[in-house]
Amino acid sequence: MKKITKNQLALYNGQDKPEIYIAFNGLVYDVSSSRLWRNGQHYEHWAGQDLTGELPDAPHNANVFDKFEPVAFLI
């Protein structure tokens, strides 16, 4: 699996590239297929970021990431 930096991740924000990526616990996920991430926004969260610290405030647990294949390691 490839590795991407936080700066590279920021380009996958739903605006600059067609792919929409978010990171969680060191893995980068492609959430482009999710209707909940249209235009790179999911409620008050923005794509192209590491959302690890945001999970405690979310109405779901980490199992939500089971729906998506990781595409990279966040370095």
C-alpha cells in the first residue's frame, strides 16, 4: 500500500481531485462512493484531513470505516 503525507491528503478534499479521502488511525480511506461525503463534507467534517481525533464526538464508532478499503498509510 502506498504512503501519503498530510499535505498530499489535503488535496483529496472533494474539491481539488475527484477522489475524496479521509484518514483515521494511520490509514487513508477513499470515501468517494459515500453519498454522505458529497463535495468533501460530512456534517461539520471536511475531507482531506486526519479525523482520528474527531471520532469521540461522532454518533458512530470506528466500525464505520469497515465499509471502505484503505488506500494508503498516512505518514
